[in-house]
Amino acid sequence: MAHLPQVKIPATYMRGGTSKGVFFRLQDLPEPCQVPGEARDKLFMRVIGSPDPYSAHIDGMGGATSSTSKCVILSKSARPEHDVDYLYGQVSIDKAFVDWSGNCGNLSTAAGAFAIHAGLVDPSRITENGTCMVRIWQANIRKTIIAHVPVSNGQVQETGDFELDGVTFPAAEIVLEFLDLADDGEEGGSMFPTGNPVDDLDVPVDVVEGGTLKATLIAAGIPTIFVNAEDIGYQGTELREDINSDPAQLARFEQIRVAGALRMGLIKSAEEALTRQHTPKVAFVSPPKSYPASSGKTVEADEVDLLVRALSMGKLHHAMMGTCAVAIGAAAAVPGTLVNLAAGGVERQAVRFGHPSGTLRVGAEAAQVGGSWVVTKAIMSRSARILMEGWVRVPT
């Protein structure tokens, strides 16, 4: 019996923020995979090593976590005032699907750097030494991201002394600007799908006594459901093992996620949530407290404005998703949201929050337009670097 050789595809393995992913230029993909559909999804699942009943990704490039099961496609943009189009796929670990419903804020950092590395930015726009402004069209959510990428001798500068909690080693700082944040497909649209900064969310009685939970439902950066830690029996100081080792609690968070997704109009039935694992996110907040981070260092209460823990793909994230950080900044800037109240209830344009790995600062500019709150911009700093480059191989 004849055996077909593996397919060899140019690819780059990159870290961006606290995530990792396999990056492709659109033109390098096999022709059937250059358009959305089953062929592309099957390719990305095989690259990552999914679906994997062992949840280990031994036979693929994935790392068996939501932070490391990601693929990215970049191409030159035909849109005015943009350099590249960036498309992100979150690959399910144990199920056979790729979720295209949202963005990855961490890999947005790497998208800016990769665009320069891969020759997708006009050379005339790349300074010899300084900072290159890469204008990214985020194709999943149809929004603009500006990445300010440091350049040294005409090449992306990857080494530096910028430290990011959740990443072991320092690197060069990349500043990201997320523009027009309402994630509803309309420029200037309200961030709050229900029109309210706080809603009474109907949930099963085994989630909370009485079946009603206070929640801020926001669509900025990525659709996110914020609840108070205290209301669901937590302190806000929890680390990954406190949540992820308890299947009953993870199931409880999924019930909150489904209820919020229904209320936000993201799904029409609870069953639909099974094929939309990437969005919305669920996060719980609390006022500042001192706690030991996963690195062993102590985050003191006076170092942060509030604490936030967030779940991604059904598990508590080891640090914080970049898009969820944007949602935190946006919600903190709007008076009366649970995030704003946990941060003291004062007007603010930036917030520093504690997460399982340490702290993160994000800025946001909010205003009322026509009676609705909008956030025109959110800013945060991350870092990125190439881990490997060459070809990825997958069975035919």
C-alpha cells in the first residue's frame, strides 16, 4: 500500500503576550485552505493536534491549553489605511472545531511583529531605527488595531527589558491600540448589548441561590460576562488549580457563560454554545486584596485597583487574555459597571488589575454618545518574539 508524504507548509511559531500560536501567510497555505471552510479548519486542527482525547497535543504544535491552541493567518490588506488583515482561529482541544468568533489580544501583538517579519508591510513604512506603526485589520471582529513595533537596524527588535507578568523572560515592549471597541459590527455602537451597565442574569438555581446573578455584559475587545467574585463564593484571589481541578465549578461557570451568551444575543439556544467556546468570556471581579501570584511573588492590595480572574475555553486562564484585558479597561471606564465598582467606583482612564500571574495595566477612553457609552480606544503593552520558523508538516 502506497503512503502519501506529509504536506510541508511555511509557518512561524510565535509567542505574543501570554499566548503562543502558529502563524501563516495566506499565500503560503494550500489553495483549498486559502478560503474559509472545512479544508482550512481540518488543516489547523491537524497542525495543533486536535481533537485530542488525551488533552496533551503530543502529535501537534498545540500546548493543550487555550493559550497555546491557536492559529493565525495574515495577508496584505486591501482596506485603505491598513497594512495587513489578521484572522485568528481558536482550535478546540478535545473537539473537532475551530472557533472564529473572536480575536486574541495577546496574539495581536505578534501579528504586528509577524507582519514586518513576513514582508507584509510596505518597506517604505519601516523605519531603520525607532518604531513602526503597523495598521492591522482584525478580520474576526472587523476592528482596527494599531501595533507600535520597535525596530532596530530595519528589523523587528525582539529583545529588551520589558517585563510582562505571566511571561518568564523580558523582551521588547510593543504598545497596542484597540480602536472603536464595541464588538457589534457597527462603528460607534454601544458596548452593552442589553443597554445596561449591570443586569440581573437568570441562571440555574444550582449556580446561585435564587437563580439571579448581577452581571455586567459588555462587548468591547471581546464579549465578556463580569460577575462579582463574592456572589459566586470566591475571593478573587484564586489561582488556576483552585478552579480547574474542580469539574463541578467549571460546569457552573459554563452555565453562567451560556446564560450570558443567550442574554447578549450571541446564541439562540444553549446547545449552540457548544460550538462557540471562545466567546463570550466569563470573569469575576473583587476589590483589591493581597495574594500570592502563581510565580510565588506577593501582589499587594495597594498595587492594584481591583482583582480579576477570567476563564477561556472552559478553564481559568493562567494570566489574562489580551482581549479580556481590553474589556476590563473599557468596563472600568464606565461608571456603575461591576468592574468600575470593584475598582472603587470612581471615574478613571486607566486601571491596574491583579490576575493569577501578577498585574496588568490597561487604559481606555470612554464617552457617552447619543445616550450610549462607547470606548473609542484602549491601550496596553505586551511583547512578542519568534520561537521557531520554517515549515510545519501535516499528514496529507
